[in-house]
Amino acid sequence: MALEITDANFEELVLKSKQPVLIDFWAAWCGPCRMVGPVVEELSKDFEGKAIVGKVDVDQNSAISSNFGIRNIPTLLFFKDGQVVDKHVGVAPKATLAAKLEALLA
């Protein structure tokens, strides 16, 4: 299951992670977010032990969202060594997101 990333645990779970991290910025009222949600959950299972996959509710965690300039959701950010290295805005097929995450494992 994807981790719940919050303003409080962001630094520990994302910035200090030794593994690549995928974060889904979403909101409960967002239709496209509900389409991406199950894909993110699948990726969290597929990459368990290899990467961190988490979700940030933009309505509850405005600090993280504004720090990264999240204007449209869903936005998926890919982190490596605490830095954003890739980004996808909008709905994407699982294969596209998995390929981006796979590339960070190399």
C-alpha cells in the first residue's frame, strides 16, 4: 500500500530516503486522481523493497504542495537522493510510470 506522506513526515520518508521515491499529489475531489490512485497502489506493491511509493493529499498538506509548485493534480514527482529528477502531470498508464521508476533503480 502506498505510504501517506504528510508535511510532518516528508523529510524523513522522502528527502532522506536511500531508495528512489514516487509521490502522487492528489485530492479526494479530483476525478483524474481517482483514475491514477489504483495505478499508484499497484506500483507500491510492484516496487516494494526497491522504491518508496507514497501519496500526498494536497488539501491536508499545503506546505509540501506549495514547496514543489503543485498547481495541477494529479502530479507525480520522482525523487532520487532527495532531489526531484522527473515529473508527470495528469493521468498516465502504469507502464509509463513504472518505466520512470525503473530508470531510477539503475
